[in-house]
Amino acid sequence: MTSNNSKKDLAGLIISAAVFALGLILALFYIFTREIVVYNIDHTDTLFWAAASVKSNSFIDRSYWYVYIIPFSGYLLMIPTVMMFGVTYLAHELGMALFVIVMTAALVFGFRALKMTYKRSFFLTGLLLILMNSSANTRVIFFGHVIHYSIALIFTFVALILLDKTGCLRVDKFDRRQKIYYAVFVIWCFLCCMNGSSVVLLYMIPLSGAIVLERLLDPEKLTLLGIKLPLIRFAGILAGGGAGFLYKRYRIQPFFDNSYEEKFSSLLAHDQWMWKEQGFIVRFVTLLTGDVYDGTPMLSTDGIFIMLRLMLGLMLLIIPVIALFFYRKTKNRLVRILLLDYWVLFIITYITYGVSVVSNTNWRLCTLLCMAFAVSACFLYMMIKEGFAARFVYIALLIIFPALLTIPVSVYRLPSDPSLNGYVRMAKVLDENGLTYGYSGLWGGADVMDVLTDSRIRMSMISFDQDGSYGIVRYQSEASCYEDQPGVSRYFVVVGNDGLDTVKDTLVKNASEQIPFEDSTILVFDGNIFKDGQPVYAPQ
């Protein structure tokens, strides 16, 4: 019997190690070999924030025009990579690799806080890393740059660790060690909420709601002492988070343009509200399937992969519902908090997703997707351990594991040739013509060209108006980006061919040369198109 148990433990250890290694390697494999093909301006912000910090020798550069600012985030990890390698693609790769390592550590120890063994914690972390590679949108959120949706997941799992160390705030008296962890928890909430309203919605409110609900739904009889102490400690957590939010709002935010962040936390007119169950579910599932094109045969490889992931998405929506029926059977307080955290997050996401600008994108559901997986994994494990609903568990696993196995195959099949990226091809044309500094609109190459050419070619963003005028855009740049550059005599502007007619009497008319490039035209000038921050060529 002992020999059989030893063999079983060894087999479990090998499987866990293999799944963990696969998940971590897959994430790094994508970052270092596949991401360059799809690298665009959405990937650049974390690196540019780090570069601003390095240039100014401060965490936040008040002269820099941040598109929005999240002070406690992944750009802190990229500061050393920018210091060593500058604004380069290697700095981006290494910075994102560091972020993946930090995220992996948070997940492993977060699952450990849920009383999983190291073996199971590594296994589940590996599966979750694989899940993050599901589609182009999940990959850009978790491995392309560091944004609210990925850091909220880390914040939550670190909070689970700290809750575990403090007895879920419910012990009669904190010992010295628990007092230290509690102080760290308060500071942690302060730092997290410095990132503003998105993190408050994705992290602080779900966590707070879960802590309160778990106490109120406790099957044991509530006593005054049992409510008073946790409530006082919980107030400290709220105070820390509130102080962080207010610090950003009144000490950081006034110095920067916050219109971009406010745009995505603003309400739509009521006639545009999308409280449609189908729309929400479709967007959730397509995080796993990616874009599905009309006419894809179901029995083709792509069709089978899509169908498996579609079922996985539905399963991740169904299991947390079933878990509610077994809530009172769950003895682990932290697992109960995790489930309630998910449901508060679900309700907040469902409501805000339907009535705000974010409803036109699905990547804003990434945090919810990962939390759904974490809840599902924990409750499936609990069902196996407690021996109830076993048949449902096995059916679920027959869907989950094959669906997850399709993801490494899809990532491996992604193209790796950098020349498939249009910005890489544009860089080659610019190099051939000796052009090193220029401007473009949002998707014309601004910012992304700096990274892909290791700052050999630099481009800043400008806007084009219907009257033919153009102007500075305060987007991941600063005033010096529009001044005359040392050693540069020829400047260029990339304009989409569909917009050439708009600027025909300003930029096109005054260009010394026009270089065709695919669906765009590169206009070359013998001098800068800005002087003292104003356009040189104005419409007549």
C-alpha cells in the first residue's frame, strides 16, 4: 500500500511539474518568439512609462504626457530593463518575463493560501498560465503589457495570502506575526488602490464584499465579539484602500490628463445600454476561442479547437453557479471568500460592462475569466476530495483538460517571422531612405516604431483634422518629442492613403518627397513640421 501511494505521489508530482513547466514555458515562448509579429501600440505603454521614470529619475515624471497612469504596476519591473537596454524590444521582452514570474509566484502562493499542496498549487498555476494564452486578447492583456486586468488578478491572490496569514481577520487576538501581516495588508491595499477606479472595481470592492458576505453567511451563530473585531480590522483595510485611491486622485491625478481613463469608466446613454445576456456570454467565450470566422468547418482542426474552448467557457460560467449550492459544505473560509469575491466581481462586471464604454471590447473580462477558472478549479478539487457530485466533476474534466491542451498547439502554430508585422516592414523602408524621426496617427507606427527598431527610428503621435490641419497628441510623449531633434534634418509623416486627401493642402502640398508604403504614404519634409509646439503648415 505504501509503495502504491509513493508511486501515486511521484506520478502526481511529475504531472504537476510538467503542467507548471508547460504553462510557464508557453508564456515565455510566446513573449520571446511570437509576440513580435503582433506587437503594436497597445503593447508599448508599460515600457514607455518605465522610460519616463528612468529619464526623470523619479517614479512619476510630471513633464511626461501619460495616456493614463497606474503608479503601482508593471512598469516598475521594466525600469531596470530600460536602464540596461534602453527603449528596445529586448527591454520589453525581459520586463514582461519578469512580470510573468511575479504573477506566477502570486498564483502559486495564493493557491497555497487556499490550503492546496505545493503539488496542486503548481498544477493549477500551470493550467491558469495556459488559459492566459487562449486568444490574441488574453495574450496582449497578460503577456503584452501590464494593465488593470492582469494586476487585479495579482492583487487578489496576494490579498488571499495576507488574509490567510491574518486568519481571515477573524481570530480573537492577533499575535505579533499576525499584526505585521495585517499592517502589510493595509499598506498593500493602499498601494493597489493608488491605481485608481479600475482597480477599485476589479479588486477592492470584490474583496471587501467577499469578506463581509462570508462573515454574514457564516453557518455558525454570530456573536458581538465575532462581528466587532473583524469589523474593526476590516475598517483598517478599507481605510488603506480609500487612502490610496484619494492619494492618486488628489496628489497624482491633477498633474496629468486623465481623460482616457475616465472615458472607460463613463456611462453610456441609457438607450445604448447592453444588458443582454447573450452579448455578455459571447464576449466572455470569445476570450477563449478568439475571433471565429463565418464558414469555419466544425470538424476541421480549428473548428474542433473552437468548439472545445466554447464548451470550456460555458463550463467556467456554470461551475461557479453550482459552487453556490455547495457553499455551506465548504469548510475552508478562504475558499468561501474566493467564491464570493468572484460573484461580487461578476455582478460588478456584468453591470458596468453593460452600461459603459467598455462593452465594445471583450478583453475587459480577462480578470473575471481567470477568477472563474480559479473558483472552478478549487470547487472541482473540493468535490473530488469530499466525494460528492463526482460524476459532474469527471464530465467537467473531460471538457476542461482537452480544451486547455488545444492552447499550446495554437500558440506553437502562431507565425514567428517578424516581417509579418507591418511596422517591421515599414522600418525597413524608413531605413532604406535614411529617415530616423517622424510622426503618425494612432495606428501609423507612433511609439511602436521606437521599440521595434531599438530607438533607431523614433515616431511620435499627431492628430489629423477634417480641415487639413494637424496637431500634437498628448499620448505617451512629451513636449520635447515635437521639437527639432539633434542631428535630424529630414522628418517624415506617415499618413493612411484614405486620409491623404484630407491633408492635401497642408502636409501633402509641402512634402519634398512621397514614399508609398502598402496602404500608407510616407511624406518626407526638409525640416520639422512643428515649431514652438505649433504646426508649421496651416490650412489656407
